Amino acid sequence: MKNIYFLSDAHLGSLAIPHPRMQERRLTNFLDSIKHKAAAVYLLGDIFDFWHEYKTVIPKGYTRLLGKISELTDMGVEVHFFIGNHDLWVDDYFEKECGMTVHRHAETVELLDKVFFLAHGDGLGAGDRKYKILRRLFHNKGCQRLFASLHPRWGMAFGLQWARHSRLKREGGVEPPYLGEDKEELILFSKKYLQTHPEVNFFIFGHRHIELDLMLSRTTRVLILGDWISQFSYAVFDGEHLFLENFVEGESEP
């Protein structure tokens, strides 16, 4: 039986992250190392720091990653791309050219006889009302068409600078540490959701850039996947066990 892999938050192309080519290479090498062991790979958002498709133009770069993903899908490995809050402006390029399945909303799926709730994680829970207003603007089709009217030279520069500012305005440019079970919005959301959907075995999220594996009940866990900026973390499900791991290039095989 082949494995199912989950990862998120590489933020490729970020102007706030040094050595972007090395970062892309590490993610590409990881995908290459699992290509014969994977039944599916789930990319749970913010793989790119900013992605916007114009009708005939896509962002410059990422050829090694997109080529490796295309190799996996050509081999029959399912690759699922969940939009995040940084790379939600996806049209049909990933599906038509790379063979990925794009998900624009949270999904509940059954994988190897277990039920998974999968989402990037932004906008879930009751907190951060200001962000939720901004999120609705980002997802509004009219606003998206207005932005697409900008020349790509200006649109991409604006998007990447906005994403850089969003990261650097955090203290030290990093996410806040784990806030505790009673304050983390994704945990609070999962507990509430579980009350009406007790069949869920695993909640898996990105977005928070922390590694977390927490039991919610005897049969349910919530995992937050960390990132591919400094932690290089991922989850792997072998049909029986779900592990949160870190990829160390050249030392071990995932």
C-alpha cells in the first residue's frame, strides 16, 4: 500500500525569504524522493507566496517544482492543491498543464478508510473579523477581475510586495508560537465541527506555520503542518498511522 502525504506553506517566491532557489530545490527533491511511494500528495495552501493567473500569463519561475509535480501526475500520483490566502488566484493552469486537482474550499474526504477534514485554515473559527472582511474581497469575482486588469508587471510586483509586508509586520517575521488549546482558532473550530461530524478522524491544516499533533478525542486528531520555510515538515499516512515528520535532505528517506 502506498502512502498519502500532506504539506503546506512553502511561500515560494517570497521577497522576505532568502535563498529561494534552494528552498524550491528542497521541496522538489522531497517530491522526487516520495514519487514511487505516494498514492497522493495534498498541498494544503500557500505553496506560493503570491500566485495570480492572467488569461495568457502565469508567474515567472517555479519550473522545477511544477515540472516535478507534472512528473508525479504523469506517473498516476494524485496531486491535490488547496488554495491558501496567498495563492488563491488560481485559474486552470495547474489542472490543465500539471494534472493537479484544485480545491477552493475545505473538503471532507475518505482516504484509506479514514475520514479527513482538509483545509488551508485561513478564515476558519470565530476570530479576526478584519481579516475575514479582507478575505471576502480577495475571493470576490468582481474584485478579482479588477485586479486582473492591471498589467502583470504591476500586478505581480504589487502582490509580492503585499505578501512581503504581511510577513515582515509580524514580530521577527515569524508566526506567533502555539497559543494553547483554548485560544488556537483551528483547534476551537475543529472541536466545534466535531460535535456535529463525529465521523472525522483527522483534521489537517496549514496556515499557522507551527507543528502540532493533538488528540481531540479517542478517535480524532488535529494536525497543523508547520511550513517549508524553516521546518520542512509534512504528514504521511500509511493507511494505519499518521505521522508528522521533517525532511532532512540527504539524511533519511521519508
